[in-house]
Amino acid sequence: MSITKERKQELIRQFQQHESDTGSVEVQIAIMTERIRRLTEHFEKHKHDTNSKRGLLRLVGRRRKLLRYLARTNPDRYKEVIAKLGLRK
């Protein structure tokens, strides 16, 4: 269910704003989206895992807050992140 170290580094390289950027809003949203996708796959097999569902809902809420912040502060970057991650179809 968790993200591998290599996949996380790949996401950071893809969404970072500058060379040493590891915690910008875009990077955080990308990592959360990957975790949400993995948890969603997990729930296809394990429907009764309610404790993990609570964690999934918290992740979705946290990502929603970050997306709202990004849309409010920089709409161009928001649109770019949405397009790259395939959200809001």
C-alpha cells in the first residue's frame, strides 16, 4: 500500500519547482494522489478494512485543502497539476 522510495523520488523530480524542492504544494499533492490510488486498489480486494478507509478519507481531505489553496494562490499551476495527475476529468 505504501509508495516505494524510487516512485516517491520520481514524483518529486517530476513536480519540483527548483532543484532542492521536496515539499512544495505540487509535490505534496502528487504524493498524496499516488497514495490515494494505491489505497483505492487495496480496497478493491479488502472491502472491510475500515481503519484504512478512515486514513484514505483523511488523505482525500488533506489533498482537497491543498488543491483549494493552490487554485486560490496560483490558478495556472493548479491547472497544470490537475492535468498532469489526471484529476477533475
